Amino acid sequence: MSRKSPIKLLPALTWEEVRETAKSDIDRRVKKYLFDHLPGATYLSWFHNTGFVAGEEGKFYVNGHYARDYISTTFSHQLDKAFKSEK
């Protein structure tokens, strides 16, 4: 089976584009940490449309339970560091 159209690469993001999606100061700081410490495609795929809110445990919101579970388990170490860096 052949692919009908070529695979398109995800566009690279700039910090200015990331900053524009932030809804609050904590959201901006956590996104900045993740943007700086994760590969661009990973950030774009999992965090660009994710919002972060203040809280002891480092809460975030995302559409869909699968995405929430995947992000929580796969990126828990990075999320812990991101939320600690914002304090």
C-alpha cells in the first residue's frame, strides 16, 4: 500500500508563538520550560494546546482522557520540573 500524499513535517514554533497561547503567568512559565527542554515536535504535539493552572500538584487541562493520561505518565518528570521551575 502506498501513501497518496507525502508526509508533512510539523512546523517549527518560535517562543513568540508559544507565548501567545499562554492564558496566565503560570501557563507561560511552564510552557517556557517545556518549550526549552523538549524536542520541538514533542512540544507541538502534546503541549502547545495544553493549558497549565496553579496548584500544588501542577494541574493542567487538555481535551480527552487519553491525552491527559499519556501526558501524565510519559512526561511526569518534565512536568514536575516545569512546575517547580515556575515557583
